[in-house]
Amino acid sequence: MAPKRQNESQSAEEASGRDRKKQKTAIARTIAVQPDVGPSTSGAPPEAGPSKSVRFDSMKGLPSALDVEKFAESRAFEINAMNEAMQNARTNSSARAWQQLPRHLRRRAASHDIRRVPLRLRDKARAEMDPARRKALGRSNPKQGKLKSVKRTTSLLSRQKDKTWLETHIWHAKRMHMDTIWGYKLAVTPTEKSFRPSHRASVHGSILHDASYFATIEIKGPEDVLRAALDSCCDCQGPSPSAKRYLSGARTVESHIYEYTRYPHDLVGPATIIWHADAPEPGPPAISRGKHVKGKGKGKDTEVADDHQQRQRVVWIRVHPSITENVHEVLRISLAFALDAVKETGRVAEAEMADLREHFNVFEIMGPKASQVIKGALKPVDDKRSEFKKFWNSLSHIQTAGAVPRGMVIGFTVHDPRLSFPPKNAKLELEGGPSLSPASTVFPSVGLAQSQIWDENTRMVLRKPKYKKKDLDQRRSNNLVPGTTLKSERNDDRVPVLLIQRSVENAALSSPQAPSAASHPASTTSLHGWTLVVPQGWGMPFLSSLIYTGTRVGGQRERQTQAFEAGCPYFPRDFPVTEAYDMYAEDRAEEEHDAWERKPPAKRPSYEKLGTRSPWRPDWGVVLGIEGPATTLGGQVFLETQREEAVAVDGMAVAADKKVEQWLLRGPDVPQLVAEVASMLNPAAGLLIQVNQVRAKRKLDPLVNVRAEDLIKGALVQVSITLCGRGRPDDLAIIYRIGDNEAREWIKAEAKRKKGLSLLHDGGPDETELSQVSPKDGIIGYVTTGSFSLSLGEGHAIGAIPFTQYLELRKQFQRLRNDSKLLVKLRNRDETVCRAGLVDLLY
């Protein structure tokens, strides 16, 4: 048969390019061998010849003497052949230099820039480069002189005119997607695919996040003034920020900031409050310079001490960067009123408030291995406190930071972490037997919480490290034994740090006060770890040591995912009716609307045909019944505000122009408050009574000019929703109420599923029964965060519904005698299928 191509006959005789390449590589990897020339004919003694097989039980065949010089000459061919073979194998490798790097070290710039390649591969990379490109990258002819060139520091500072960089910005910018948020240039997410690995690290390993963008506000003043100011603007539920357990400084308190005496309205946002532990624990103070008061009974005189109320204290308040200015204003007003109240008693008092933004570097290390990472990366200075020694030794024995008390504060001083670089993780040492865990013997105390990081002069001295990295590298190169750690000298820096226990957990799902807390088998995963606070200027030294231990680094997406997987609301995304949420919702609506308009009509959902009332941002006023549905007029959207009807006063019609205020009901006392309000005949009046009782705990006046109907009408509660069957709720999904008949069908289907009977593919009724879009008046809330939960293994959502609707769900729950949780329906804004979900109350 004739060949189909002209060169086919030639290709049969000549090898192809691929075969020639294989042949060339095989030749390059072959070591030449010298042929055997036979025995020597001279009378000289035999030298070492070619290798022969020699029996182990005989010395035959071995020379009686060995001359090293002649032996090397006789083996010169083999030695040269070995060197040439190694060189040829290195130069004829099938992979380029930058391709031999691990995937997490590969960079696109490494393929054409030798300096991006590790030192061991630079010679190979230099040989592989194009000579023309190599000459261009040599920079032998700079465009401008060295004196005229802009310095690197000046160039970097000029790029921070409209935003602020963290100290670890350059490290993050090389490895993460960056975005300008809240006036900072922050890392959003790693460039590599790391969504699931980051979740595994937070559950089984450790993950680090640079939270230095959080603002710290410092207040100095008399103790009674600070306590009064905080009580007037913090959450009235739960323990007070000035309670004894927190006032000592041994623990931090998680609270919420409100406008001055405006609780429960005008929520600003969450805050973490830390008292300085320089003073002794509060208790019966010593009697000194007290007021002389005439006693009763036998006529004895008593001394009333007030020094403990007037002593100067310091408190730090850490808040989210989006509410920094609002918190500043609230604290200023609260301090002003507290000082005025003190002046009325005839005492002169002063308070000072300072903004400590950019004074600290804060790292959040979450996961079971966070304790071992902390102990491996930090080397404490010799500390004589027995409490600290006991705590530091316990870090090697605890399996999770959740074993220590919540919010525990530990202050200590560490050596420069660059001296002991590279660090090694501390190994977990598990002790068998019935003995108590080491963490159960460590308790918060004032002595354990003391740290020099509170001193401003100390922080200013440490603002710039004494030695640069190149100086320490020079000292390390002078060591006689390479690789040994440097010993701390007298001039080396000692850095004070603050270690705070941090937990991301939701107590609502496991609370016995919930109507059906244990009815659903799924439960979220609580995350525990540590918050490390270091002074300004020490961000990169500590970051390098922490990440070298194998800890993953996360951005904003990873931090939000931690809260979502734990079933906790995340600020400001899940806090409606707050100013920070309005700004966040407006930016997201504008971004999503622009992306929707860029798509052609055939490639985007038609929300009008789908019946989605508000596709871009939730209309909480319409859900609460305060505002009417949005209407479009002249291309602009208007909301019909429902105001109160006119009332007659002394025969005259007076229009009530007061608008119902929206507010968010949350706090540790919410389950008990809801249970008591639901049991009353008039829930509106009961809610007002409960709110006034909570305000009385902080010595606040009862709410005036607020009707009970308006208070309960404007209340929202946060809920957690888990889908009964398949599906995944998205952000801004719509929450509908579910009818009694429909709810009974789902209850029966759930009972059959538990018995193991055959059901449909999604474990419930046919989807066609719920595929019809519910009427718009059946909307009772919106999902603020929705996705597939990796910890639950099913769809999960966090949203908000009116408080009145939640009470209706409880009545339906009691009416149907349901063994499951409260039932609602969810529909994504771009779908028509509604799916049933189980509701839990968040607080």
C-alpha cells in the first residue's frame, strides 16, 4: 500500500522529534564505562582493576597494597564520566527550574526572573533563560541615576494616601486578593483554592488572621466614672461590663454598644472590653481617707471607704473599624454625663479618651492546634509567677483552647521571635488516667493578666526594633554550629504581649431554653483559639514565626466562614437595622445590580416574573409592617411610610407624625425574655415590662413616650435556619410563613423518614407542592447569610424575622404539637421552589 504522505516512508526510517528527545535524554542520563583492557603484561604488582565479583569468605583478587595517587589515576575515567553524567542529567532535565518547585511556591514571575527562584536552582534557571531577556533583566543601563530614583519607602507611603496598610500588607499582597474595606487595604481571600482546606484547618489544625484593623479605644479615669459610662451605653442584658469577674482585668467581656441610654434602640455594634489589671481585685477595700459617718446602735463610728471608687483605672474597648467613629461619639457623650453626675456630688473628676489605632498588631489563631503554635513560636522571658508557669506548661497538654475559661487574659513578655527562628510546634502530650486536665487547674487571675503592653512609654520604645533582620542574620552566620538558635543578649528586645482566649460558638442551638433544642441531630462546630496582641512595629517578626509552624493564613472570607460554620451572626453582615449594615447592604446592592445589568436579559434572572419583591436588599420596613411596598415613579423608588392615624386631643385633630423605630432584640437573656413574653395575654405590654426591667439593672429610666404596640412592632430577632431536605439557601433568600396543613404534611414526612420508610428523593413531600411562589404578603423575613455548611453537611442560613412573627411560629408549634423545631419556607430570590426549614433563635 502506498504511503498517504510523502514523508511517511522517510519517517519510518528517521526517528520523530519526540523519539529523538527521548533518545537524547536517555543518553544524557547514561554513564560512560571504560572497556576492559585485560591483565597487565608488565612485571609491576597488580593495581585495582575493573570491578570483579569477590567471595566474602576469601581475600583473593584484592591487591596487597593500595597507592592512593595511582588508584585515583586508574579511576580518572570513571570519576570524569560520573561528573559529566551528573552535569548532562542536570542540564537535560525534562522540567524547567521553576517547574521543579512545590506548587505553593510557584510564581509566574519565577519563569523569567532568576531572583524569584530559590538559590539552589538559580544556576539552572540562568542557563534556561533567553540571552536577550537575560540582558534586558540585567538592568545594566538604568533609566535614571541613583540619586534621582524614588526611595522605596517614599513610593510605598505615596500609595497609602486614601487607605491604610497593615504592617503585614506586603506579605499578604503577594499571596492574597486585596481590597479596600473600611479605609484599610485588607486581604479578602488567598489566591490558591483554599476554601475547604481553610475550614479543615480551623476544625482540625490552626488558621491565622491578621485582625490589626480593629480599632482600640483607651479610656482613663476614676473607676466609678468609667463604670457609669459603660453601663449607660452597653448592652443591658447579661453581666455588666463593670461586674467583678471583668473589673479585675482577668477576663474580657463581649458586649454591644448602644447610643447613650437608648437601649434597646440604636444599636451601634459589638465590642470587646478589657480592664487593666494593675489594681488589686475588687473587694472590701482598706479604710483610708474615708467619710466619717455616725453609726447607729451603740454609738460606734464607721469609716466608709471611697478610694476604691476614685482610683484611676484604664479600660480598652476593641470595636469593628466600620463603627469606630460612632463608638467614639457614644463614649464621649457617656463620659460627659458621668462626669457631670460626679461633679454634682462636689467631687472633681477627669477622664481621658485616646484612639490607639495602629498602636497594636493583633493576630487571631483559631483551631485545636492554636495552643501548640503559640507555645512553639513564642519564647517567654524568665517569669517568676507560678501562675504563668502553670499556664505555660498546660499549653502542651490541652487539646483545644476551649478547655480554658472564656475570655481569659494572660500577659507576659517574650524574646524577639527572630532569635529562635525557625520555630517548632510544641507536641501535644496526652496524659492517661483519671487525673484532671491541666487546663482545669488554670484559672483567670489579676497576677496572670498583668502585662507591660499597657504602658505607653514601653510601647513607644519598642516601636522600632533595635536590630534589623540582616543584623540578626549576621550574628547567626557567626555561630560555630550552623542552624543553632541565637542566644538572647542584654541589648536584645523583650516584647510584652497579651494573650486572650477567643471562642466562636453559638449557645442557642444547645440551650435548654429553646423549645426543641435537642430535636434536630445536626449541630454546628464551635471554634476556639487565641488572640495575640503585640506592640506596633512587631507585626512581621511575629507573623513569620507563626506561619512557619504550618499555620494557614486566612482573609475576610475565611473569618466570615468561621462565624457561619459556628452558627454565629457576623457583624455587620448579619446585624440589620444598624448603620454599618445599611452601608454594607447599600454597597452590595449597587455592586450586584451593576453586575446584573451588564448581563443580557436571556442570561439573567427576571425578578419581576419570579415575584421577587426586593432582589437587591431586604426591605425590613415592609416586613415589619412599618412601610408600604416600594413603588417606582419616574425611575426612582419610593417607600410608602405608614404613620399613625390622627388622634383627637381636646376636640382637636392632631396628626401623630412619629415613626415606629426598628430595633434588634439580641442578648444572653433573650430566651428567657421570649418565654415570658409568649406566656402573657398581651405580648406587647409584656415586652415593654421586660425591657424596662432590664434597663433598671443598669439604673436607666424606663422607656417614656414609647407605646407597647410600637415597641413590639419594630422588633427583629435573629434566627438560624436549617433546611429539612436538599438545597442550599443563598444570601437574600426570602423567608415565608408556612400554613398549618402544609406543616402537617412535612411533619408526617419527617416521622416516616425517621422510621426508615421509603420516601421521595429529598426526604419530604413532592417539591411541586411547594414550587408555587407564595404571596408577597406571606414574607416574614430575609436570609442575611446562606450557603452549604461544611460542618452540618446540609444547607444552612442565618437571617432575621419580626418578633411578632416568631411568636406566631411558637403558637403554631404548640398548636401542631410538633416534635421538631419551628417550620418556615425558604425561597432563593432567583428560584421558584420553596423548601421547608427548621428555625432556631439566635442571641
